[in-house]
Amino acid sequence: MVLISGIDEAGRGPVIGPLVIAGVSINEKDLDKLKRLGVRDSKLLSPRQREYLFNKIINAAKKYKILIVQPKEIDSALKSKDLNLNWLEAIKSAEIINSLKPKKVIIDCPSNNITAYKNFLKEHLKDKTTELVLEHKADFKYVIVS
């Protein structure tokens, strides 16, 4: 049984509100359940469909974690010389991975430099053997990220 996780975010900016990052873990062999439910990128769903699928996804998941990063924390990261919004998101994604403890995780990468983002993320992982798949538009390509 291989536990696989998907991580994505919503609301990448303190002007409108918080940054929400969610991770869901499921047995890799059960990924078809999500497809059969009609899970796909939330931007392609109506609010009613998202609400319906939220409960179905939570029931299908082995584990899940949702982090809400408030605008104040985002502002602090943006003012720091050592952090930026991408690094803050990587730190929060690592927190989710450390909580879910998957063997494999797929992430919708926010950075143009996937290699640098992946290396920064790895620095914050407890289990360095976790397989990391980072791609742009992963929420369109992988149902676990959707």
C-alpha cells in the first residue's frame, strides 16, 4: 500500500485574503475513486460541485491537512530578505507532508524554478526519502492534486 499525497493552494495574495494550502493522502490504488467522483481542478467546478466533492474527498482520503496562512504572515514573509511567497508556500507544504507522511507527493509548483523550489522544500522535510513530483499545472494533470 503506497500512500500518495497531492498538495495545491488557493489565494496566493494577502490583498484578497489568506493563502490556503491543502494536502490529501490516499492509497495509490484508490486514485480511480477520485476520478469516478468527478474530481478535477476546482477552478473548473461550480461552488456547489466543490462543496459536494469536498465531503466525498474527505471520506475517500486516508488523511488530509488544510493550512490557512493569514495575510499578516504573508506580509512578514514578503518583507523578509530570506523569504518570499514561494518559500513560505514550500515551508507550509513541508509542514503538510510531515503531517501526512506519504511515500510520494505531487505538488502544483508555484515557482518558475522547480529545481530550486524542490531543494528548498526537501530541506524542511523530516523524511528525506519521500518521492517528490513537482510540476506546473499539476492540478490539471493529477487527480490527487485537483
